[in-house]
Amino acid sequence: MKKLLFLLPIFVLLQLSLYAQVGIGTATPDASAKLDITSTTQGLLPPRMTTVQRDGISNPAEGLVIFNTSTNGFEYKSNTGWISLKNSTTVNYPSVLIGAQYWMEKNLEVTTYRNGDIIPYVPSKFYGFWTPWPALTTGAWCYYNNDPSSGYGKLYNWYAVNDPRGLAPTGWHIPTDAEWTTLSTTLGGNSLAGGKMKTKGVDRWLSPNTGATNSSGFAGLPGGLRDNLGDFSNFGNFGYYWSATESSGSNAWSRFLTYNNGSLTSANNDKHFGFLVRCIKD
């Protein structure tokens, strides 16, 4: 009996703790908070994991928060999927005026659509356990050769370009084939435009980097591609850019720059290719 009486206060305290507030670093947690952490020298560290590890969470609850080391950002689970806490719509993107068009100075590197939904990062030829890169019919991105240090921008398939949620940040859009043609015409036509768009020298471009002056300020880089089999190639000697214009059910128009001439060349490519993206102002 004495033992039961001794345990009774502990039982009461445990029951009260189910309903009590918790303060860390404070004896008086705010009335509106179940957990109140007070500190001026330390922060709150959520679980850190890759996209693959995140997708392995069994039945994640709505509101679950993680830090995704693959995309370098916080994410939370909603009833529609994982949502990034990055807000790309507030970023001030530097631009360059070429003729009457304002182009982004750099290639696109977003990991979410305009509404915050995650664009899947697909580093391997296979996405998850079933869908290979060549069979994707939804948006995806990767780094060239899965190397974040490549530094020339992300490679997106055309399904990301065409997604109704918007790949380009607010105030921008992916250039149409006609808008690429306008750029080329402004720079003297296809045979001259590429040289005026490429960065100078051979520290990035393969020699001889023919005609490169970057007089337009476009600063085109040889970011290579990911092909429709999921393989990488042409880093250092070609830079490929998507347009927003579809040419058929399976293909879309693009433009490319190359190391051995000064042209801006039009091409018709499989939508599964991974190309760079450069945006133009609305």
C-alpha cells in the first residue's frame, strides 16, 4: 500500500505533463505555445536528409518539416506532397537588355515550381524504383554528371518547362521559339549571334571557342546536356537551351551554342533531354 501511495504523485505528474506546456530556456513558456524554446546563442535544428531519404519516410504526417540536403532547403509535408519553404518569387534576378528583350543574366537554378511545389531531383537514370529518366512524362531536374559544383545551372527536361505550375519565377517566362529568333535577329542573325552570346576565352569553353565576344552580355556557358537515355555529354563544348515551344507530341524546339563556331543553332529535341533554361521578362 505504501508503495502505491509513493507512486501516486509520479502518476499524477505524468498525467499532468500530457497537458502542460514545455519551456526550454524559459520557466514561463508563452501561453499560445505547447513548446517554447528561448535562446540567443542556439537555434532549432530539424532532421536533415536527402530527397531519397525523405521519400522513404513511412506515412509522413501533414505539417512534418525537414531540411532537404539535396535541394538545400526546408520542406514541409502538405496534403498534396512536399512543399519547399523557399520563395523564388521574391528573388531579384539580375537581367541584361538585348534589343527590346530583358534576359536573365544566369541560367535557371530553381528546385520548385512557381507555387512552391517541389520539382523532383532525379540524379540517376531511374526515378524511385520504377520510372527511368527516359520514361518520365513529368518535370525533373539534375546537375550535369550529378555534380553540384559544375556551376553552369541545372538541367531540366521539357516537362518541367511546360508544367502549368510555372518553372519560371513570377515576372519571367521561358522564351518561345519566336522569342529566341528575335534574339538571334537582334544580334545579326544565327551565324553571328552565338559568338556574341558566349563567354570569352577557353577557361570554360573548349578551344578555340570561335567568335566568342559576349558583346550581348548573355554570358552563355557550355553546360552540356543529359540525353533521352539519361546519359550526360558535351560539357565544355556545347550549351543547350530549351524553348517553350512544342514541335510535336514527343519533341520541342531548343537553341544551342558550340565551341567551334559563332552560330546560335535551332534544334528539335526529344522532350526527355535535360537542357539549361534561360528566362525572359514578361
